[in-house]
Amino acid sequence: MRFTAYEIVVHHNKKNKYVTQNHDAAYIVNTRLHFDVSPSIRLSFWGDNITDQYPEKNMISAARSGTIKGIVDSPNGVFQYSRRTAPYGFNGAFWGMSVKHSF
């Protein structure tokens, strides 16, 4: 099991020093379980971000809206999560399993 902590992050706007957003600390838990079914077969189960943490939504309006001509026209939220301060992603928990066979 692996625990990862992300400290408080402050997103500063270089053009306007008063437009900032503080992001709280986050704690992420990842786990891996391996079972040797036989000498040549290993079954693995894993989960990333098993506590289902999401980053805080972006509150800086200039960063969360915008238009890309012909592709995106969404003044209410192109970037709902900060691209600079979300090191653990914004998809929540992710689970999986695998089977490994050695010849």
C-alpha cells in the first residue's frame, strides 16, 4: 500500500496578483495485491486513488472558461480543474486486475 500526500498549492496569476486560488492538501492511497496461484501464474488486483479524491474545482474564471475556434466554445467551464495544480488527476478512483503467466 502506498500513501501519497500533496501539500497545499497556491495558483498565482502573473498578470493580476490578486487573482489567486489556494488548493487544500490531498492524501491519495494506492494499493496492489498479488496472489501466486501457481509457480507460473500471478493474479494481481490494484486500485489507484482508492479513497476517490478529486481536486478542487478551478475558481479563477479566466482559466476555467474559453473558446478555441471551431473546437471548443464553453464560457462556463473548459477547464473545471486547474491544469497546474492537480497532480493526481481528476478521474477519481481507478481499479483493475491482471493475470501474469510465466513460460
